[in-house]
Amino acid sequence: MRKYLLLLFVLLTAVVLVACTANEDAGKEESQTTDEGTEEGETEEDGGEKVLRLNNDVEPTSFNPSIGFDAVSWDPLNNLMEGLTRLDQESQPAPGAAEEWDISDDKLTYTFHLREDANWSNGDPVTAEDFVYAWKYMLDPETASSAAFLAYFIEGAEEYNAGEGSADDVAINAIDEKTLEVVLTAPTGFFLDLLTNPAFFPINHKVAAENENWHAEADSFVANGPFKLESWEHDNEMIFAKNEHYWDADTVKLDKVHFAMVNDENTQYQMFQSGELDTAEIPPELSDELIEGDNVYIGDYGGLEFYRFNVTKEPFDNKKIRQAFSYAIDRESIAEYVVKNKVEPAFGYVSPGFTSPTGEDFRDVNGDLVALDPEKAKQLLEEGMEEEGYDELPEVVLSYNTTDSNKAVAESIQDMLKENLGVEVKLENQEWNVYAEAQQNLELQFSRSSFINDYYDPVNFLESFVTDSYMNRTGWSNAEYDELIEKGKSEPDEEKRWESLYEAEKLLAEEAIATPIRFYNTVVLEAEGVSGILRHPVGYFDLKYADIEN
């Protein structure tokens, strides 16, 4: 163990020496006047406007709310569009496009009343039919939306999405232009929170009828959120402008938001240093130097980095071999020495921050479900190989999507498996779009994954591994687990519901179809003068209240 940590320390030290260095006051320097008379970080094109410069890493997957089911689409979408509810400054669901709602006594029927002044960026009114169209489009089997499972709480939704029902059977109805009625299959206490997810954003049904690719270019995109899409140079940059038709436009302080697309931690940090970006992530190798700076925002973020085992491929069709690999990983070392930035190692799957009906944190109640135990790992590997009749383990390929930090974690796991288990693992990296498709098609054997919570409830992560879920990507199926998750979604007694979720997580750990690595947090450098960016622990960043001093 000390050997690979020492090697890692030497490599990181070398990177720091050749990288652009910074002191504790990085990003806090007073602006200076150049010969042209403009401020550093301000271009003449800005014209004195309030322009916030951010990095989106890569091109959004899609600005169709039903298709862009990932962080690189969600964050910008959450500022271009708005659902019935929107997370407020305390990260609680608050009125969005709907100004109020009624809930029936049996907690099954929700009636939403849309704002009279809720409009699209082209001036059209936001109507109940826009939500009916968008949600049924998401559930249409032909759409193949990976977000569709989120709507299964709605009566008739799962059947329609599975091809066993019709769109007319889905209990989403426009009572009139500004009134929407939704009927659930069971009481769902987090339903209003769920609706803040971009998957439930409306689609202007008139615009979509005229142009099915309305979401693909800036000149055809229509927004109903705080900002509109002014320009979009694919794979390079996006510019948002304040949406004058937004019902709460007076609250929006920024004139524009400029999104770069730079998928390199050191490059985006250097852009922050030079004033080309107003926020940036801290590269791991600079964490010790920068993490305590006054310009660093650190906050909670509901999510998990983990590795999936493909149970349809040898040797991971054997449970003991999967368990052996999990026991050989030192999560504390990965968190402290590789990822850094004060992240926490993950000894379970559900991230901290979910409060039970009895007032306890889910993570505290269920405790540590995985651990580092090299001796146990070797014993389990030996037993698993004996069960399979292996004289030697089949080749193992560890796959990850390409980023510097993903590579560093993968290399650390590779070293741990060799040192603690005596197993040589081959590394393979792929660009995101290729990687995601290969993982979904069960082509990868042992592969990196991440999960960001879609809504505020522990069932959200755990439901990913039910049989045939789009999010499963392991080939695993377990009837007992499926039943526990069903109870964890529909049981009206909250304490009993949570008990089912505790048991489901324990079963997931016992079966070891995935092994957790570390929980996410939010660590962001902010330039002087930046304020008001909401970074929700479970949700998406929000620029509605953001400001920047020129």
C-alpha cells in the first residue's frame, strides 16, 4: 500500500511542478486596467453588461428535456427552463411555472395552477398542454427516454412506457389552459421535489409540432426559464441571455452567461487564473495548496462514484470474486490522496444527507457495508476461483471514461488489486458517448460509473438496480431486491418504507454487483465579485439569483 501511495505522491508532485502554479490568493487579485481601458476578464463585447463565465466541460447531450439525462445537460437546462416546481434558496421545492397546487385528501391527485404570466421566450403562454405533451413524449416507448422511469409514480405511466398501455391511460390531463391534473399510483411524499428534475420540464407543443428538432439549435430553441439560448457553437461554447419573458425576470441580475466547454481540469483552472472563467474546479494536484482559500466554495452534493461488475461476463458472474475485488479497494486512500478536495470515502451506496422519518441520517443507520480487508479478499478470490474451476483468473479489463481524475482513480484501483489481491488488471479508457453506449450494452467487464441524485429520496439510487432498469448496466436481476424497491417506493407507512430501503442497500452490498468508491461534494473556486449561485445538494446549479460585480 505504501508503495503505490509513494509512487502517486511522486507523480502528483511532478505534475504540480510543471503545471501553472497559484498562491492562496488565486482568483482574488484586484482587477487592473489594460492599455485598451478595459478590465481584465471583461471584453469590449461585454459592453458593461453583467456576464458570468462558466465551464460546462463538454457539449450537452441534448436540450430536449426527455433526452438530456445527465449533468452536462441538466445544469444548463435548469437555467433555460423551469418545471412546475423549482428548488428555492433553501433547496426546497417551491412554486415555479405553477404558482400553487391542491393535493387531494388521499394524496393521489395533484392539481397544478400555472401562472398567468408564465410565458415562453417567443412570447407564447406556458400551458398545461405543454406539460402533458412533454411528459407523454418522455414516456412514449418510441422516444426511449432514459428518464422515463422517474414518471412511473404517475398512474398508467409505467404501462405506457413498457408498451403495455396507451398514452390516453396516463393520468396527466389539461383541465384548461392553465390547470394540470396528475394522479399518482400511491402517495409519494417527494413528488413535488421530483418535479424539479429537468425530465419534467415542459415542451412548447406548438413549436415541437412544427419542428421536431426545436431543441438542437439556438435559433429554434424556446425557453421558459430565467435565461434563453442566444447562441450555441457546438462543442465550443454557449451564450445565454436574460429571458425578458420569464415571469420572474426582475429577480434575474445577470445579462448573459457564457459557457465554455473545456474537459481538462488544469486548462480550466488556468482559464480561471487568467480571468477567462469566473468559476473553476480545483485540480487534485493543487488541492492542498488551494482548498483553504477564501475564494473556495465547499458544499454537499448528493452523488456517488462507483464501479460496476458485469455479471454476464467472467469472472464476475461469481459473487465471491466480485466481493473479493470490493474488499481489495482502499477507499480512504483514494479519497484522501487521489481525488482530494475533502471528498468522503463511500462505505455504502446511499450518500449522506437523507433524513429518515425518525430524524436519523440514512447513512448513519445502515452504517458501513463495504470495507478494505486484503486477507478476506484473498480468501474470497480463492473460494470463487475454486467454485468456477479456474486455475488462473480470466483477464480483467477495468474501463473508465476519459478524464484526468478518472484515470488517477482507475490507476490506483489497478495498483490496489495487484498489491492486495495479486491480480493484474488491464486499463481501458473511452470518450464519454462511446463509453456510455458500451456500458449500457453490457460490453464492459468492470467499469467506472457515477450517480447524481435526481430527487431527494434514498430510493433514487437504489432503484437503479431493479431488473431491466436502464440504469442497471450490470446484467443483474434479483426478485427479492425488486420487491424491496417496490415497497420502498409505494409503502404508505414511511418508517416501513425506509426499512425496505435499508434492507435493499444491504442486499446490494452482499451481492456486490457494484462497489462504491467515494461520495461527491461541490468544491468550486469563485472569482471576486461572484455571488448568488445556488448549488443544491440534490439537484442542479441555479443562476436565477446569481450576480457578478463588474
